[in-house]
Amino acid sequence: MAKLRRGWGIVLSAKDVQETDRLATVLTEKEGKVPILAKRARRIESPYGAVLEPTNYVELIYYVRVGPYLLKEASLLRRYPGISGELARLEAALEGLNFVEGLLPERVPEPRVLSLTVGFLEELEKGAPPDVLLLAYELKALSALGHGPHLEGCVRCGSEEDLTWSPGEGLICRSCGGEGEEMPASLWRAMRMLSRLPLSSAGRVRLREGEVKRIRALLRGHGRGDYNPA
Ligand SMILES: [Zn+2]
């Protein structure tokens, strides 16, 4: 007999598979990121199709097995109507969850990332500025997983002069061999503030649209370990 288990967590993503099934990735409290297959979830009579939507906080009962776990029951504990009802917020939420899903290993508990994710969704729901909040969430998730970029001056000597960006590391000055793109003080100081401030205060960091795009590209390259400025 397959083992039954109960779990709670945030749905990071979900996609339709086969004729009527849905495959969700859920960041659970006890097991971290897990894939869960909901058989016949897209049938009209199924109560689970609408539960397994990204951003929902859900309770699940599932069979443990090799490959994706098999859903037995799902119930909705918390949804975020303020996010799903506004495009800019929904896009930020989905982008953040997608970024974090890519960073997380499967079936490894990451309670800090889960509480960070809940905090991110709660702040979005309350109306925090989505673009800045997204950057703060991604920076904090990288740090929580031990991949945070070095933002305290040059990673080698601590200097705050002539800084450049090294994907996978963070700031490095030209004297220490930094050859990447130049990092203006306003940009890296803003990133440092976003990583230090609680998510609820991220909205205090003022950024121009170009700066938001640039930081986003830096984090994408940093998280992947390669670098492709958009
Ligand atoms: Zn240096």
C-alpha cells in the first residue's frame, strides 16, 4: 500500500497534463518543493481543479510514491483575491514563484523560503508596489538558499569604489579583477536595502523603471549561474 501523507503549502505552478489531469508543484512545509499529480482534476465534477492554482495556500492529502505524488484530497486554506484580480500583481506573483521554483531543490524542506513566500503574497495582496516587492523577494530567497549575491562592497577587499557585477558572486571591484558591467552606487545600495529591509518595507525603496529591469536581469543571471542581460 502506498503511504498517505498530509501537507500544507503554496502552489508554485500548475499545468494540465494528459486528457484531464493536472500536475502542480507545491512548496510544502515539511517536504519543501514537491510535484503532485491530480488525476481527473479538470473534470467539471472535480473539486480540486480550482484549488491547485498558483499562489493558493492549500492543504493536501496525497500518496507518496516514486515520481509525482498522487493527490487524494485538496482543500483551500487561503487565496489572494487582491492578487488574482489585478494583472500587475498577478504577474509579479507568478514571476516570483517561478523564479523560486527554479532555485529550490525537490523534496528538501525549506521553511524559511516558505515563510518568505507567504510574506511576499501577503504584502502583494495588501497592495505593496509589485515590481520592488518582487526584487526584494527574489533577493531574500537567493540569500535564504545560500546563493545571495555579495552586496557589502567588493567580495574580495570590501572596497566601495569602481564596483562591477560578477554573476554568481555579486560585487567585485576593478582592482580585484572585476571585469563585468559597472555597478553605480545607487543601484547596488538599492539592492542592499532591498535585501536588508523586511518585505513589508520594500516599498520604501524608490527605483526607476530602468533600474528595476536591470536588477531583475542581474538576479536572473545570478540565480542561473550564467549571465544573459536582457
Ligand atoms: Zn576589491
